[in-house]
Amino acid sequence: MEASRKLVCKQRQVFFFFLFLHLALAGFEFRRYSVEEEAEGSSFVTNLAKDLGLGQGELFRRGARVISKGNKLYLQLDQESGDLLLNKKLDREELCGQTEPCALRFQVLLENPLEFFQAELQVIDINDHTPVFMDGDMLLKISENSLPGTTFPLKNAQDMDVGQNNVENYIISPNSYFRVLTRKRSDGRKYPELVLDKVLDREEEAELRLTLTAQDGGSPPRSGTAHVYIEVVDINDNAPEFEQPFYRVKIPEDSPKGFLVVKVSATDVDIGVNGEISYSFSQASEDISKTFEINAMTGEIRLKKQLDFEKTQSYEVSIEASDPGSLSGKCTVLVQVVDVNDNAPEVTMSAFTGQIPENLPETVVAVFSVSDLDSEENGKVSCSIQYDLPFLLKSSMENFYTLVTERPLDRETRAEYNITITVTDLGAPRLKTEHNITVLVADVNDNAPAFTQTSYTLWVRENNSPALHIGSVSATDTDAGANAQVTYSLLPPPDPLLPLASLVSINPDNGHLFALTSLDYEALRAFEFHVGATDRGSPALSSQALVRVLVADANDNAPFVLYPLQNASAPCTELVPRAAEPGYLVTKVVAVDGDAGQNAWLSYQLLKATEPGLFGVWAHNGEVRTARLLSERDAPKQRLVVLVKDNGEPPLSASVTLHVLLVDGFSQPYLPPPEAEAAAAAPADPLTVYLVVALASVSSLFLFSVLVFVAVRLCRRGGAGSAGRCPVPEGHFPGHLVDVSGTGTLSQSYQYEVCLTGGTGTGEFKFLKPVVPNFQSHFPGEVEENPSFQGIVGI
């Protein structure tokens, strides 16, 4: 407590001392001295002795000393020399800061006598400090829509020096946009101001790095720098721009849904919200909207459905990129669909003829086109048909083909063709289409009906009933339809004398032959004619076949005895000498049968005799011979009844009576029978004359018949026909052809033409040359059967 009181007391004393000193010296002269700062300690300031007008050593005697405010000893006084020296280096900035002038007041106190001198030491500034920016990095945010001339104040630099050594000027590093102005405040300090000379474009230069230099006015001048970072503040003045204005994309048509087609990318040189971009389709058609989808954030375009090259080969999609400021950019994406071989070729018929007439040269069957919805190699096609068909493919123009016949077709060889048109593309894998067509060959009447046989032989037993079916002919026509419908008809016979129309008829539809009348083997053993088969084509074609009708014999004729005649007015008497040996030929019974074959085979037997055992008859030739030696006891007149029987079923027979006169020798007169004695006296019978005339006529007629027969045979060239007729004079003979079988010494059967005389007189007959060899067999069972017709008709 006591100490604090003493301190307060001292402070008061010092205060009153300086107050008193100040008042006392108020009227004294004020002296100013100067010294540059940073001068070395003990640097000379002034000589106070001279300044005070004191002699050398006086300052020492008077006890002179320097008193500074706050007892800060900046100066020292050399009392001997009177020089005022710096006590230490002075730093003006430390002592005065920015105060100008920097004056340090001090007093010089002379104690004996007491005297005060007022003075100040002005510390002169030197350029020992460099301008320093408090912030070495300055950041300015300037909107890019700032107008030229706009100023932006900058932080000034600090320089501890003052006056001319302080900051005098600011300069900016060279650039295109800014310059700097040095402005002066009211306090005298200078500061920089940035001036915009050119419109900023953030998208062109988003930030600027400038160097601001502050220079002082010292010599040499000092400078300090600071970095000015200018950030151009974005405004939405730029629309988004795509990296490419046009995208070309190829995508296979079989790409699945969700397939990434392309990713478009747009940039907006604006930043922040102004640079946020969203993608969308621009004026997209319904087809594009259904086919593609776009991610608004990433710009990825993907498939919504599968593509079809055959429907759409390419899509032109407009994409719009928009920022929040409603500015937008556009690009075009051309999506080219790459064809995949997913379509088989197609065949389109332009013209087709289902029926082609046969025998025509090159004929157009079909005209068609082929197409493939695919493209390039996938759309190229090749066309072919089977190699084993008489057809050709001709390429008339691009993808058009003509199917023609290679040669004339023959319906009878093949009436129908199944043609497969194969169309193959060249893609991978190859696809093909087969189109089947059926071509019918239309019939042309180019084939005449053909009989199954060139000639037919039909057998019919005589005495048939009228309208009897005797056989059939058959003809086929390899044509079709009306051209194959055959109509049968009888052709005029080569022999105009043959009444064919009254003998047979034919069914025109089926070729059945019918006998119109009852045939008689003995009257007509065989005849032949031609049958025609005509189709219904236009013009009609026809053919013919020979039909030979052979009449089979029936046993309807009994044997007829030619010799001896039974209807003679006088019986025939045979003379036999009594001296005849056994086996003596008495006579020969000659008989014929109008039938043929075994029906005409005759056998003879002795039915009755006057003297049984005296005569015998040979069964095969009808010879009557003596069976033993004659004796006197034998009656001179013998009556023999000979039976002639054929071999038919049932057998028919005839009998003849022979009169035999036994005589002792041929020299004795002829003894007529008793019933002839009366006739001997009468004149000659006129019948004999008639017989002679008849025989001459028959001989002449026979010669004429032979000539006619020879002429007919030459015309027919050996063809079998009906035998010529030998006119027969009046009489009851059943026919003109006689079959003499195994009679006499003949070893074979021959058919003889016999001319007989009528009447009842003594008859003669003459065997002429054989006319026609006899048939081996006359029965249906012995004839080779026709495979198509049954030529034998039973009775």
C-alpha cells in the first residue's frame, strides 16, 4: 500500500516537471533534425554545441543531456564533442508506422544553469519495404453477361514505407479482357480497380488467372504481386451441343428387345444447373416411338421391339438435348437395319396353264416371279426344277422366269407332271421355298384305236338260233375322253356277193358280234369280214381287224348213197362169175355225207343178204366182196342190203339194196331181171337222153367253176374262204361238197367236188381234184381258244 502511494507521488512529480518545462520553453526556438532510417547506430545527426551556440566542452560542464518521450533513448549526446548521434538503427515504420512525417521529439536539458531546448528528429523514410498484398490470392466472380467498362475494385497492397516510397502504381498482367486502374482514396492511399474491356464468355474461358503488381515510387522501385483469380459466373447463354450432329448406326434386324442401339452425348458449356442436359425424341413418329426408347439422363437409345428389315430398312431419329433454361440442341441418328436372312424366297405366279395339249413344240406352261424380302446376298435367289422332267426354266428378265416344255409331250406316255419349283437364296444359312404345280397333258386325238388282235377267228355251230352272241372284238384307244371312246362297225366285205348285213351284226359300243340268221355249214362253211373301230375325236381315227367266222358242223345230214343209185327206174344188177375166188370185188357202195369231220366219217355194214356168209362189206370203203367160193347151190340172184352210217352223235344212216346175179361166165348173155323183161321190149327211156345232156352240162359248169375258183383264190392271196359252189342240177342232194373218208384204197381224207345227175336212170359220178384241204377238227373243243373272245358257240 505504501509502495503504491510512493509510485503515484513520483508520477505526479514527473508530470508537473514536464508541464513546467513545457511552459518554460514555450517561447524557445524549436529545432528539427533528420536522419534516414536504417542508418547505422552512432550515425551523426548534428552538433548540438554549434546549434546551441555553445563552446567546446560547455555541454559537458553544464551537464547537458537528451531527454526523449517515454525515456526512449534513440539518441546519444557526446558531451565532449557536442555531436548528437544515433543510439541505434531507427526503423521509421516501427516508430511511426504510416504517420508522415515521422518525427521523434526530444529535449536537450542543460542543468547548470538550467536550460531547455526543444527539438525533433525526423526519420526520413527510405524504400526498404516492398508492397505486400495482404491476400496473395484474390478471387473475383464476374458474370459472363457483364458489360464492358464495368469496374471491379481489388484489394490494395500494403507498403510500410510512406510518401514516394509507398505504392504508387498498380499494373496487371497482359490479358484480353481486363485492365487495371490505380485509384486514390481520400486518405491518400492508392488501390487497384479492375476494368472489363471485353465481354466475357465462360464457355470460352471459364476462369482467368491474372497477376496484379503493386509498385512503389522508391528508387529503385519495389513491387509486390498478388494472384487474381477471376471466375466467370455462368449464365444460361449456351444451348447443349451434341458431339456429333449426325450418328450413323447399323443394327441387325434380329437384335433383341432392349438392345443398345447407340448412346448419344451432348455437352452444355454452361455449368451447374444450366449445364444439366435431358434427352428426348424430337417430333418422333408413332413408328419410332414404338420402336425405340431413350434414356433422358444418359442418352442411351434402346430397342422397344424387334426390327424388321423387310418393313423398314432405316429409321431417321431426331434427338433433342435440352437444359433447364429451355435451350436445346438437336442431332440426327440414322439407324440402318442390317438384313438377316430370315425370309425365305417367295414365288408369285403371273400366268399358269394347267393343261397343255400334247404334241405341241415349245409351250409356255407358267410365268412367275421370285422375290426375297431380304437384301444383298440374302435377297439373291436361284431357281430350279427337277432334272428328269421335259421342262425348262428360262429367265426372261430380272427375277422373272418362264416354264416351257423342252419337247412335245405325249399324254399316252405320261399324262400328268408334278413339277416342284425350288427357289433358294444365297444367304447364310440358305433358305428355300418349294412351289408345286401339276401340269396335265391334254389329249389330242393322235392315236387310232388298236384292236387286241389283228385277226379274230370265231366258231359258231350251224343251226344256231338267230341273234346268237358269237364272239367279241375289242379295241383300245390310248387317248382319253372322247378321243378314246371307240365305236365299232362292220366294214363292207371284200366279196360283194357276201350278204354280210344279213349274217352278222355288231354292237357299236362294246364290239359284241351276233349271228342274225341260222347258219348252215353245208351252205356256208366260213366267211370273213373286217370290223372297224373309230374313235370320237376330231378328226376321227380308225383301225380295222379281220374277223373270220368258221361254221362248226352239226350232224344234221344223213349219208347219201351215190352208187348204186336208188332212184333209178331199173335196179342196178352186179354180175359175179361163179368161179370167183373169195374176196372177189363185186361192187363198191359209194356214199357221201353233207356234214364234215367225224360227222362225215362213214362206215358200211351188210345188213341183209340172200345167202348170209356169201358176201361181205368192208366197213371203211364200202367194197362188197365174196366171202367164200360160190357153189351151184347158191341162188343165181342175190339181194344185199348195205347200211351206211356216219360217225355223228347221234349217228345217221342210209341203206342201199344191191342185186347180184351169179353167172357161170361173162360170155353168157346178160339175163335181165324178170321185172325188166317187159321194159326191154319197150322203146328206150327218154331219161337216159336227159342224163347224157345233164352230164355234159354239169361238166361244162364244173370247168367254169374251177376257173372262177382259181380267180378268187388269186385275189384273196391264199386267204381262206368259203368254197366255191358247184351248181347242182335238180335233185335231193344236200350239198355239193362230199367228204370221202377212208373209202377204197385212199389213205387220207379229201374233199371232192362231185357233180351228180338227177333222175332215176342209171347214174354215173365223177371224182374231180380236191378243192380245199379238210380242217383237222371241226369242233370247238379242238380249236385254240382266243384269249379275248370265245369264238365257239355251242348249239
